[in-house]
Amino acid sequence: MAGSVPLATKKSASIGRRTGKESGIVKWVLITLATLVLLWLIVLPLAVVITEALKKGWDVYLEAIRDPDALSALRLTLLVAVVTVPLNTVFGVAAAWVITKFKFKGKQVLVTLIDLPFAVSPVIGGLIYVLVYGANGWFGPWLQEHDLKVIFALPGIILATLFVTFPFVARELIPLMEDQGQQEEEAAVTLGARGFRIFWKVTLPNIKWGLLYGIILCNARAMGEFGAVSVVSGHIRGETNTLPLHVEILYNEYQFAASFAVASLLLLLALVTLLLKSWFTRKSQH
């Protein structure tokens, strides 16, 4: 009859409404679970850090931050980041450029080596440097003869931090540059551009937001690294302690308010990093 609705259409509409309703329920259940997990694993610990840091008042908090050992740890943390992040940036850009723009034997081996720090425990990474540059290591006697100190000194901390952070920039750029292809570079070559001019004028503008994103991640890991640095630093107060190591020492000495106060500095650095990361992500997507 004219105007009648087929039975199959009615069933499809009924199924669609039921499916939509079920999908809505599933969506809100997943959102609720995700929110609870985030509150439990992230927000609650951060709130505890702030609460414990201010538990004994602002005077104790400021005294802990102004302590010479805390300031020394802060300076060392920033110094290590200032040294390691540019070095890893140069390496990451060069590695990504070679892997995505050229064909050569051993490319997959290079990619695997770049990913190695993700698979190896940071503690093992620090131990490797002790076995190589320590007093009884491969180069230990030679270093002692020339009065050079790597382990339990700044060079060892920088090497350990370089090891755990060098994949970040490269791993951010490799898929981005592979996705962009080589058409623009090839067009630049046909127009007479060569070498670094192609990189500065064509490649870099296309990867700049991804590059900055990788730098932010690298910097965050460099400032927060504990395992590898703990092995090579020697835990010398005022000399080789970074902020994470200084927090551990204060906590082990039952100076809980001071340890949480220093931890809040790391929290502040992490929040700044997170804000920059979110901003770069939006720019990259745009």
C-alpha cells in the first residue's frame, strides 16, 4: 500500500536506535573508567606531592628549595638538559634524514639501534658506562693516567642521559618525514637547490612542529631521568646529584617535607613541558 513502511526498514530503525543507545552507554562507561584511572594514577599523586610539600608551611617549603644542595641539583639538572637536548636534536634530525631520504644497506639495523634505549633498562644503560669508563673498566686505567674523570662526574651523567634520550627526536621525525615523501625535495633539486639549502628551505618548514614536539619529549626525559643517572653519578651531594636523586636522598633521610618540596620543582618543570607539548601538538595537527 502507498505510504506503508517496509518491515525491514522498521527493524533497521529499531536496531539503529538500540545500537545508538548501547553505544552511548558504552561511551560514558569508558569515559568514566578513564577519568577514574587518571584521577587515581595521575591527579591523586600530584595532589599528594603539593599537599606534603606545603604540609609544614611556606617557610619550610622555601627553605628546602633555597638549600644549596637543592639549588646545585637544579643547576645540574638544567645543565644536563641544555647539553643533551641539542646533541640529540642534531642526531635525531640527521638520523631521520638519512633513514627517510636514502636507501642503503643496514638501514633496518640503524632503526633498531635507535630503538635500543626503549628496550634496555636505564639502569643497565648506566651500568654499561661504568663497565666502559669506570676505574676497572675498559678505558678506566687510561682515564686515570690522564687525570680524566667520567664516572661519578658530569661527563658520565651526560653520557647516561644521552643514551636514554637519543631516540625521542628521531622517532618523532622518521614517521613524519616518511609520510611527507620526497616530492618537494625532488622538485627543489630540479630547480637547482642542493644539500643544506633543500633542508632549510623545504624539509625543515614541513617538520618544524614535529621537531619541536620531539625536543620537548627529549627534554622532559632528560630532566626526569633517574635510573641511568643514579648508577653513574655517585650520589655526591652538591656535585653529582640531579633533582630526582636529591629527592631520593631527602626521602631516605626522613626529610619528607623537603623531599616533596624539591619534587614540586620537578612537577613544575613537568607541567611547563606538558603545556608546551599540548601547544606544539595543536600546531602540528593544524
